[in-house]
Amino acid sequence: MLKHFISIADYSKQEIEEIFSLTKNLKEKTKKGEEHHLCKGLTMSMIFAKPSARTRISFETGMYQLGGYALYLSPNDIGIGKRESVSDISRVISRYNDIIMARLFDHKHIVELAEFASVPVINGLTDYNHPCQIMADMYTILEHRGHLDDLKITYIGDGNNVANSWINLASILPFNLTICSPSGYEPNNDILVRAKEKNISNVQVLSNPEEAVKDADIVYTDVWASMGQESETKERHDIFKNYQINQQLMSLAKVGAKVMHCLPAHRGDEITDEVIDGPQSIVFDESENRMHVQKAIIVKLLGKA
Ligand code: CP
Ligand code: NVA
């Protein structure tokens, strides 16, 4: 097992399957109310340079359930990379805590945090990727479906951090992944090239949503303007308006297809109320699984499995 969790691309198929198996075990214990204090007495600093609901709540609650303690550092606390250098705060926190979770803007900063840390670092989202999210998403799909055979996931929208992590996962586990983005908003090209070179999954990038959702088992979306892109909201709204997941688009996917969204959702923009609240939506299972999968990641990184 690697020491950090910065990108899914750093992990093997076997390691990902081990995390999923541990997730199942920890989720069952949680549901039964069985104590599972695998991280008793251990502490985690959670550095947030951006806002969060799910990431903070799921990590903080998960660490508590593991018998440990997590402390929240808000965007005003450290001023990482501004008030204090990444390398200094990394070494300081490593003296206090057993593990670090960070949500940062610049991906280079989380790489540097890991480089200088003497404890494991978990990536809770950067502008570049969101690995914990996609681990929870795939775990959720496997819970609903049981296997990856003939799975087609269609991601509609911005080629952002979430889309990038989907492609990273497709370079490790085999499935069909279609990313559908407007021209100029496609995912990171290096990540795409690497996934194509690895040739584990069939990854394609399209620009027509009607074509992209054909035969999809999972239709996935995310906000059109990510955290840090708020000033582009109006411009992006115009560019992405035909990329909304609505009932009409869902009718073109496979019968019984499921809908996913990492949340927070901008209802009425990238997804309609009818779809997100409808019978095909599994967004709240997905959201819950953030906590279970992250507990497994913490336990693995701390060698407590
Ligand atoms: N999906 C997700 O990471 O949510 P938050 O931004 O609320 O943490
Ligand atoms: N792409 C979104 C994901 C939020 C969980 C963002 O970065 O804001």
C-alpha cells in the first residue's frame, strides 16, 4: 500500500479492490452499530482551502467512528501557500497528527504536502482531481450492480477534477467511460492520453449529450462552474445549457439507468429536480459512501486494516 492517497492513478487494481472490500466490512459494522475503533487515539488534521459539506462531515465523522479525532482547519486558518509555505506546514502537522487530509486549489500543493509529510496525506479535492469522490462513486455502482461487466458510465458536463478522476479510475479498472463536454471544456489531455495508452477501459470523449448517453448504465454530472470559477458562472451557463441531465435526456439512456452527482448540485442547471429526486437517482447512496470508503482509505494508509 502506498503511503499517500493523492490520485487513483497511483493505485493498482488489487489495492482498489482491497479498499472496496474493507469499505464493505466497515460499512456493515457501522450499520450494525458494532464498534470498530481501528484508529483509537489517532488524530487527523483536515486542511480546507475551499468550502465543503460532504468532505468535512464524512471525514470528521468517519475518524470519530474509527476511535480517532479529526480537526477542521478552515480556509482562514493556515493560509497554505500564502501565510505559510506548504513545506513548513506539512512538517509541522506531521509532528502533531498521524494523518492529513487536504482540500486545496493547486494540485502541486498537495503533491508538495505529501512530499514533505512524514505521515500519510489524503487528497480531499484539488482543481485537478477528486479521488475520494470517484472511489465512493464506483463503490456505489458496484453495490447497485454487483460487477463491472458491460458497464457504461457517461459523464456529462465540465471536464473538471471529477471527470479527471473518472478517467484515472478507467485507467485501472475496466469499464466503458464516455465523457461528454462542450468544445474547450474537455478533461485533462495528459490523463486522457495515459488512459488510452493503458487501454484498460474504452474511454471516449464526445460533445453531443444525446449520442453520449446511448446505452449508458450510469449518467453522471457535476456543476458547470467549480469552486474557484464563480466569476465564469454566467458564461458557463450559456455554454453548458444543452448539457443538462433532464428526463428527456435520461429517456435516451439504457432502461433503468442510474443517475449520479457528486453534489452540491445546482438544481435546474446541470440537473433537474425531477431527475435528482426521481427513482433513477442514487445520489444519496453515493454521498453516504464517501464516509465508508474514506474510512477504509484512512485505515489502509495507517496500516490498521
Ligand atoms: N462532493 C463533495 O466533495 O462535496 P463537498 O464539496 O461538500 O465536500
Ligand atoms: N467540480 C466541483 C466538485 C465539488 C465536489 C468543484 O471542484 O467545485
